[in-house]
Amino acid sequence: VVYSLMLQEDGGIRSDLTIARLGPEKFQIGANGNLDLDWLQRHAPDDRSVHIEATTAGTCCIGLWGPRAREVIAGLAATDVSNQAFRYFQARDTYLGHVPARMLRLSYVGELGWEIYTPADMGLKLWDTLWAAGQEHGIIAAGRSAFTSLRLEKGYRSWGTDMTTEHDPYEAGLG
């Protein structure tokens, strides 16, 4: 997984992305919405060597972050989630209990954790599975305000707030 910027022709920041390599020629791009999707589709090669598929509507993502995140996941995952086996900025397809999951070890909040993706129809099962496993570890549900305050504390940039098309990567502190 890499964090990257999508730049305009003049070098201004168009958006920011996370890109996970899932196979030799398969990637998952975490974009900021339909404008990014449209730009990627319009700039794909005409020879159809690149296929871009929007999967947002059929996908659920839950972030699990914090000092005990590994403890919550370890008892559920069908894969080793130790630091040695599952390093920062890596992705794995696995199961959490009976829920198929794609786990990206990254953190926008500056804590240990994962973005966990599953098909939309499995979203509630994923939530319930994580919630039950987290009870003994003091899990809490925290919303966007907590998410934003933690990213501010860590110094992470937010597209549209800390950087816009008027900034280049150096002006945004991402050179």
C-alpha cells in the first residue's frame, strides 16, 4: 500500500489516494469520490489495457485503530497479524471469523490499525464480529470527530481542508 497524490498538469494537488497492490496487475485505489473516478477513467489508456471498476457501492469499510487493535484482530484473523508478518502499508485478504475481509494496515489517525473492507452485505456481520471481539479490550465506537482530531494530532493532511488544487506537494508539506 502506498499513499500518493494525484496531481494536475500544473503540479497542483488534484486529490490524494491510497493504492494497494493486490496482485501483479490488480490494484485497489482509495479515492476521494466520483471526481477522482471520472478523472482516472478519462485518463486510462485507449487500448483497454487498464480496467477501472467502481466498487464503492458494494463495499463496506470499517477502521479499527488503537493500541489494542492487534489484540482484537488476532483472535479473529485467519492470517498472522503480528508486526513481523503484517507490516505497515501492507494488504491481506483473509477472514475475520466468518467474514471475508481485505485488511489494509494503514492508519489515518496515527495509531496501530487497519482499514477493513468486506462486501456491503457483510458489513453488519463485520461490525458485530469486531464489536464482540473488542469487548474484553475496551473497544469503543468513535465517529468522524474523533477521527479528525487524531489525524490533526498526528499531523496528517486532509484533502480539501489542509490541501487543495491551489497547493503543490511542497506547499502542503508532502514534498
